[in-house]
Amino acid sequence: MWGYGAAALLHGLFFLYFFSAWQRTLSGALLWVGVGLGSISAAINWSAVLTGQGWLLQAAAVVDVLWFSVWAGFVVTLITQVSSPAVRYLSILAGCVAALQLIAAIAVATDFGPFGDPRRTAIFASLLASVTLLVMTEQLYRALPDTNRWALKPACIALAAVAMFDLYFYADGFLFGRLEPDVWAIRGLAHGVVLPLFGLAAARTPAWRLRVAVSRELAFHSSALAVSGIYLLLVSAAGYYVRYFGGEWGRALQVALLFAALVLLSTVLLSGAQRARLKVFLNKHFFPYRYDYRVEWLRFTKALSGADGADSSSLGESVIRALGNLVESPGGGLWLRNETGAFVQTARLNAPISEASEPCDSAFSSFLAGREWIFNLQEWRGGVHTEAETTPPKWLSTIDDAWLLVPLVSVDGLAGFVVLLAPRTNLDVNWEVLDLLKTAQRQAASYLTRMLATEALIEARKFEAFNRMSAFVVHDLKNLVAQLALLVKNAERHRHNPEFQQDMLDTIAHVEGKMRSLMQHLQEKASINPRQRIDMATLLERVCHRRRPLGQEIRLYCDDRTTVTAHGDKLERVIGHLVQNALDASEGHGKVQLRLNMAGSKECCVQIADNGCGMTPEFVRNQLFKPFQTTKADGMGIGMFETQQYVHELGGRITVVSDTGSGTTVSVYLPVADPTPTSPKTEERVLLQ
């Protein structure tokens, strides 16, 4: 009594609110009429509880029929703001359900039951009304555009909540043959607590004018939900009669029937073939065109872009899946051009492996490239031939369930073709299907062409990197050979000198280690030395010591001792190259000076200065650091390019000051690992032979 009394009061207050805010629209009128009927129904139920009069409950049932009719009309008026065939079917469905409810209420009042207990028929009619209202609400919400969904979402939630509560209430009653008193006692209050949601929706959309669009997705989901609801109702009815007439086996048979029905429903809902049949039926009978081109194109490009950047097989599967989804095909195979000039299978989806190939210069391939013809292979097998100027190759007949052959034509010609398998449901391949496939195949061909070009570019870059590494290795080998040649040249004169013998052994060991390292670099195609902290003073001493057999004076000044983070061997090689260039420019009689000092707080500077022939400023500016540019007669022009590349890799920089006849000063600036110098005292060392 208290629940229905509170519900009557809440409905009455919101009825006055909606009436005062009514803007003379049909949707607004139905809204406040529906709330008013809810107040009347709650008041009648309150009176029935208070007085115990049974005829009041029958009157409340009639009011519930009007309540359902008004709310169904409210939803329909919102959807009718867009022209859609679904509105007519929804109106017919709601009218039939309301009529069934009214007939059932009259049968209960007159105790007339030609189909069994009239109360059970009334419960079944109310259950069907709950399912219908839930389906209509779901369709309304799915049809709402983004601009109106925010405004009407509270109303949709309220309607769905009321429908789901009644669905549970009447389903339980139909299953057990009577309405649960406890659930009925709070039904009025449950209907009343959702009224603030209607008020919120009314505040957001006072005029209730919307631009609603019925999409194919909406029609599909709503139809599936409606069919599932009707199916469950029929199963419930069958279960009741099985239990009623089954005797002592009735309960067991009812449980078995419900379990089997749920398993069957789950199987159908998860079946791709059944979903395809439903989509084809809806597109054929409810829409003037088979496809929603905007949705199909967005789905197609999303499927291709999702595999963008992947390897050819995964992108090929995405192309097959995207084209197959347009015509409900479960899969197929993709044929692309290979190195031998033939189209071979490179990807497949739910299809067998095929070793068949088609020459790129065959008449069939030329026809596909010129006409972009889509072959229906099933029609060809059945003897139905079109005006095509050629016939498909015989090897296509060996592919089970081969259906459509879709060429992939790009601006560069025929990139390949896709063979799609038979569809999940019968599909008429008309002009609309062919036009969509022709448009989609060009997009797919462009993706595949770009992918193939990217793979070729990556492979070319790998060869380029390997060739560049080979050039560096050859350059280093030339320097190592020069050191060995110098040893051989001086061995005749100094072979009895113990100091020379030790230098010779050290040099040979050094050359052997370098050659092993170079071979390992070539085999692994990558650097194998991790970076580590390098003491620059020690490294410069080692570089100068390696050049002692050349017989020229090298002065080393260490104003500061500092460390850098680098590959020890590689940094020694590039510094050694700069020292070697300075020695070569001095023509055997000049002087080379190295100086290490701090250039600020975060970087050190290594200066290599000579008094040799020097270079022109134009050569330094335009050619010095370019590969294969050199002033030496036997040089390769790789050393300075490698030096600059590695110094930049370490985060440093290199500057060159030179002029013809005035010598050259090369300054290498490197970031230090420890910004604090360890020894500020200047050390001068003169290294001679």
C-alpha cells in the first residue's frame, strides 16, 4: 500500500511538471499522458490493497494496457522523425500486443478462457508487452545520433529499466503460473523511482524534436533481439504445456526443453551463417540499397590500416577478410607477383594451400589488368557465361568452394588477385555488389603495392648499409696493410734492433686483432663493442704509439685528463685516422701536434694540428666530409666521412681549419663522462722513433 501510494504521488507530481513544460508537441503530450496513466494505475492498485476489491485489479490491468500503448506511441513518435520502414512494423507490433493485452484483460474479467487459464494468457500478453517495449527502446537508443544521444539517454535508461523489471516480473509469473506477491508489491515504487530520469531528459530536450537515423546495425540488432525474445516466449509457452501435460515427467521435460532451447539460441546467435542470412534479409527488404556505403568503407579501410606496416602475409589476410566481409565470404586466397614473373599464393584465410600459379604475361592476366573483371566462378562451373572475352584458367577449378575472383589493379597494373570462397548465405551478385568490390579492390591494391614497395626499399637499404660497412672495412684494411708494408720496408734495416722487434710484434698483434674484429663486424652486420668509459689521455698515447714506426715526430699535450663514453676500438680508429692524415700531409718531415683539454664544463677537445700542405677552404666546406672525396692519390675518401658520422653519433662535433701551405688543425669535441677533470697539470710528451 505504501509503495503504490508513493508511486501515485510521484507520478502525479511529475505529471504536473510535464504538463506545465509542454510545448504542444505530440511527443511531449504522450510523455505526460503516460506519466498520468502511471499515476492512475498506481492509485487504483493502492485502492485495491486498501479495500480488497478484486475488480480494481482488473481495472488496473486495463489501465496498464493504455499505459503500454502510450509509451509505445511515445517511442514511435520519436523514431517517425526519420522516414524508415521499421516504424510501420513497430507500430503494427505494438498495436497487436496492446490488442492482445486488452483481450486478455477482458477474458480475465469474464472468466473466458478458450486457450486455457485466462490469467496465464494475461500474464503472457504482459510479458510480450515488456519484450516489445524493451526492443523499441533499444532501437530508439541505437538510432540516436551523437548530438541527441546525450539528451535522451536518461529516458532510454528509464524505459529500459521499467521494461526489464516487468519482464522479470511477468516471466516469473508465467513460468510458475502466478504472480509473485512480493515483486508485485514493489512494482509501483520501481516505476516511480525512474521518473527523475524522464525529468532530466525533458530538461535536456524540452521540445522532443530529434534527428534520428535508422542504421543497418540498428535494424540488425533490434531484429535479432526481437526474434530472440519471441523465441524465448514460445519456448516458455511450450515448456509450460510440457510440464502441464507431462505428468510426473513434466518438470524434468520442462528443464530439458529450456536447456536445449538456450543451447540452440546460443548456437544460432554465434553462427556467422545465420547472422549473414539475417543481414541479407534486412538489406533486401528494409532498405533501398544493399549496403550502407559509409559504414562499409570505414570498416574496410580500418581492416586494411589495422595491418598496415605488417608483413605481406598478415596484410594479405586482412585484404582477404575485408573483401570477404563485403559479400559474406568466410575467406579465400591471395595471389601476388613473385620474382619469377608469376602470380602465386602468398596468403590465405580459411582456405587450403594452393601451389597453382598464373603467368603475369598470360591472356587471363592481361584481361584482368585491362578490364578489372570480377569472375563468378560458380556460374562458370554451372555453364552460365557472361560477355567476358576470356575464360578463367583450369587450375581455379581445383580450388574447393572457389566463388569470386577479384583482381587487384593499381596504377602500376595488375598487382594480384583474390579468390573468395562461397558465401555463408545465398547472395545475388548484382551490379551493386560488383561496383563495391571494384572500388574496394583498388584500395586494397594500393595498400599491397605500397607494402611491396616498402619491403623492396627496406631490402635495398639493408644492402646499402652492408655496402657502406664494406667500404669502411676496406678503408681500414688499407690502413692495416700500409702498416704491415711499412714494417716490411724497415725490417731489413732494423731487424737486429730489439726495440724495433718488439714494436713489430706489437704492430702485427694489433693488425691481427683489428682484422678479426672487422671480419666479425661483417658477419654480424652490426657493431659488437658496447660503449664504455674511455680515458682520452691513454687512448691518445696508444694512437701515437701505433704510429711510432713511421719515423715522424708527434707531440702530445694533455692539459686535462678526462673520460668519454664510446666504443674504444672505433674511437681509436677515427682518431688514428685523423693522426694518419696529419702525418701524410706533413710528407715525412713535418710535425704533428695533439692536444687534449676541456672545452667548457661538459665537453673535451682533441686537437690534431700539422704543418703540412693544407687544404683549400672550398674543399673543406664542400668536399672533405663527403664520401669518396679525397686529395690523396691512393685514398678512398671514406675516412673523414666515417669520422664525422661517428663523432655525431657520440653527440660531439668536428671542426677543421686549413689553408693551402699553412697546415691543418682538426678539433674534435666530445661530451665527457665526468665533467670534472682529474688532473689539471699539463703533460708534454714527445714520441719519436
